[in-house]
Amino acid sequence: MPLIFAGPDNDDDSDASVVVATRPKTKRPPLYKVMLLNDDYTPMEFVVAVLERFFGLNHAQAFEIMLTVHKKGLAVVGVFSHEIAETKVAQVMDFARQHQHPLQCTMEKE
């Protein structure tokens, strides 16, 4: 004989009690594109050095992105969480200013 649980008073005409465990849906945090913008003054070698230093690219990857920045006016150099993107932009901008280059680095929501 099967056991049926029909609620606290065990009346046959009441709905069966069911416990459903729900896991709240967690939304992924938005990601941000970090971009370098072209200018007429920052040396290409400096841009390559920035890409290697702050974005962990090897020389060939950095050179390729530098050429994209040069030819197209800008290039996405990485996609990060808001905090990391903000930090990368600040690091690049500070480094460029320290070396007296007008290199611009920005971020925007992906």
C-alpha cells in the first residue's frame, strides 16, 4: 500500500504538500570592452609596450592590435568585468601621461 501525504490533517480531498527548492537565478555581471584609440603622436612601439605590459599579450599579438588601432582608429584590446576594465584604463592612461604621450584608452559596455 503506497503512503500518501495529503497535508497536516491527512484529508483525502486536500492538495498534496510539495516542497520545491528554487535556486535564485544569478545574472552574470556585464562585461566591458577596453579600447585603445589612435592618435598622431604616440609612437607605435609605445602602444606595443602598453599592450604587452598591461594586457599580457605577446609581441606578435600586441603588434597586430597596434596596427589595427593605427589603421582603423581604435581596437578592442580586451573584455573584462567593470572593475578590471576600469583599472586597466586607469593604468594605461597613467602610464601614457608619465611618458608624455596622448594615448587614449576607454571602456564601454559590451
